[in-house]
Amino acid sequence: MRIGILTSGGDCPGLNAVIRGFAKYVYNNIPRVEMIGISDGYGGLITGEAKNLKESDFSGILNTGGTILGTSRQPFKMMTVEDQNGQSKLEMMKANYKKLDLDLLVTLGGAGTHKTAGLLSANGLNVIGLPKTIDNDIYGTDVTFGFHSAVEIATECIDRIHTTAASHGRTMLIEIMGNKVGWLTLYSGIAGGADIVLLPEIPYDKDEVCRMVRSRYNSGKDFTIIAIAEGAMSREEAKMKKNERIEAWGGRHTATESLAAYIQEHAEVETRVVVPGHLQRGGAPSPYDRLLSTEMGSFAGKLVQEECFGTTVAVKNNQISYNKLADIAGKTKYVPEDDQMIEVARSIGISFGDGKKFKGLK
């Protein structure tokens, strides 16, 4: 059996651990296996850039960040668009799948990767997916590998900001990755002891945020920690188109910078913005993610063994399982407004900038 494997989209801790777990399972349990590493995600499948991998290539990578295969982003909306030669990326990938004589393609990636995996599966290719993203936004799985490592990194950033914020009496806004969903900001914000947590799913009232900041100062707490997702928006911004939001920021680069300026002017406190950025993607996976990645990778090997194609690995109620690609591709797992962790946060006084109060735990 010839198995192609690729990593697509943004990198995160745990990719190499999954690759290793999968490879070790198939080498130990499936006879006459050949592993074909496809370079730089779907880009390598489009151009046919791949190489045969040896069993030794998978040794020593359990605790290594990034991906030994390389990765890239390929917008899903461009997959079926024909180029000047009348060929689409989809057709090129199908052709190279056959040219490489693959029996199966294993894809490690997030929401966009799964959409393309679903498209390839619908077009007759044998595909198995593995859910990777620091955003934890893949539908149908309780958790994705890479998420917990990113939570640890983001939490450490917030921890470190506490001391400098307290020393200078500042309001600090830490911009956490998450353009559409706020799982990473929610978890790291609570774990890091943030006073205010702002998510894309809960548009905030700028004046309510200022009221919370002033309330803390008036009660003798001269600093405030705000964990804000990069995609968080005020109630006014949530009604705008993207170009209108950028114009509303008044020449500032991000919504976070705009909010910081608003707080400084209206709450009359000194503010600073901290952007950990790609630090949240880098470095070694946490022990939790090494375990999860190994478990997910080996389960993907089991799906190969059972010829259970057109699927993606998932965690459901703490059990490793799978979903059909057709059922989850293109869907997003948002933070529900009544999520238990939202209520936990409210119960200990964390504000989401919406003025709502704690309703009670489930």
C-alpha cells in the first residue's frame, strides 16, 4: 500500500507527533507499506512534489515542533477555478494522486484542509483526515491536537504580562490568535487570570469594557488584564463590512489597537497592546498534545487498516472516534454563548464586555 501524507495550513505543535504515531502504527501493523511525504501541503500535491520516506525518518520527532513535511495555505475557493491552461488545482491534485500511484492520502490540517479533503474524497480519492488547529474550531471533535499546547503558550504570555502591568499600573490588552472563534482566548484568558475576555462570538460594548476597567481602578486595583481574540469586534463593528471596520479603526492596524486607544481616552488609564502572534504556533508540543497526537495518529492507522476512507479522526466524550468528511467539512465549531466555560468565567467575575451577569452553572 502506498500512502501519501501531507500537512496543510498553519503549523502547530503536535504535527510531527501525529505523523510519527501514524507511521509507527502502519509500519508495525500493515504489511508492505510505503510512505510518500508530500511537500508543503496541498501545494506539493498540486505540483507533484513528493518523496519516499523511510521508517527512520519518523524517529526523534515526537517532541519537535513544526512539520518535517512543510506546509502552506491553499484557499479552498480556488480549488476548482481553472487556470489559463484550463486546469484546476483539483484536477492537478487528482492527476498527481494517480501519478504517484497512491492508494490513500492522509491530510493533517484545520477547517480549510478538511474542506479540501472532503472535496478530494467526493471526487473519488481515498482520504483520511486528522484534526489540527490551535483554534480548536473543527466541527465534530471535542478537541484538536495543537490546541492545548497553544493554550499553555498563550497562558504563559498572560502570566508574564501580569507582573509588568502591575508594576506600571497599566491596562494591558493581549491579542490572542483566533480570527473567527475564541476557544484559545477563552481558555488561556481564564487560565491566565484575565479580568476581561473578548471573543469573536460575543460582540462587546466598548463603554462596558471601559466601565469595568474604571471599576477596578476605583476599587484600588490599578491594572487590568484584557485577553482579546484577534477577531473580536465591538457591537458597532460587528454590523460593518471589513473595509468599514478598518476605516472605523482610524488608521490603526487592528481592532485591538483601536480598543486600546478608546480605553485610554475614555477610561483615562494608560494602555499597552501585546501581540504574542506566531509564538503561539511554535515550539514543542505539550505532554498532553504528545499523548493526544500519538493516539490520534495510531487511530488513523487503524482506519487505514479497516479501509475506512472518507473520514477524519475525532475525539468524542474522551473517546477517539471518527466522522465522515462529508458531514463535517465546511462547518465551524464556535464557542456557544452558554458554554460551560463562559459561565465558569462569569461566576468568578470575568467580564466579556457585554454587560451580562452569571446565570448559574449547568
